[in-house]
Amino acid sequence: MKHFSILLAFNLISSTIYSIFSGFSRFSFINCVFTIGMIYFLFGSMCFIWEKGFFNITIYAFNKLGQQLQRRKGALCDDNDITIDDYTHRENNFFLTNNLLLCGLIISSVSLVISFISIS
């Protein structure tokens, strides 16, 4: 909850500062809130995808390819074969993933609702 509050406060402060410098209209504030919320959501979804191991197989394939190329050149004589189990069971944990996803989703959806209400 602490990180969520910090992300929300940063969004509101930076949106307010941007709105003041751009002539302080409510639409510039809402647009800035939405943009920062979507950036939060984008980074949160990238962290989520990375945590779940989507890129582990890709990293394994590139390491295997690099190992084969080194063997053909004769530059590397290591007999340590890379196994797929080394990569599939590796997990990464980022402490802000859930906060970024939740904060970005809430901020963006609330700013969308406010923008539709203010238009009509």
C-alpha cells in the first residue's frame, strides 16, 4: 500500500505541475494523469511478463545458438552444455509489479471515466 500511495502521489504531483505550466486546463490535467497511468501499466505489464518467464526460453535459445557458433569457430572448448531446465525454472521477482499494474489500471480507468463525464 505504501508503494501504491507513492506512485499515486507522484502521478498527481507531476500532472499538477504539467498542468500549471501548460495553462492549467482540466483536460491537460486529465490527459497527463492518463498518460502517466498508462506508463505505469506498461512497465507493470512488462515486469509481469518478465516474472512469469516468457523471455527465459528466448534467452535459452540465444545462449544455445551462441554456444554452437563458438564451437564451430573453435574459440571455446567448454563442455558445459546449457540445459533448458536452467532457464525454465528461473524466476524473477520485482517488488513493484503488482503496484504498477494496479495503480496504472485504476488511474487510467478513473481518468477515462472523468474525461467522459466532463465531455458531456
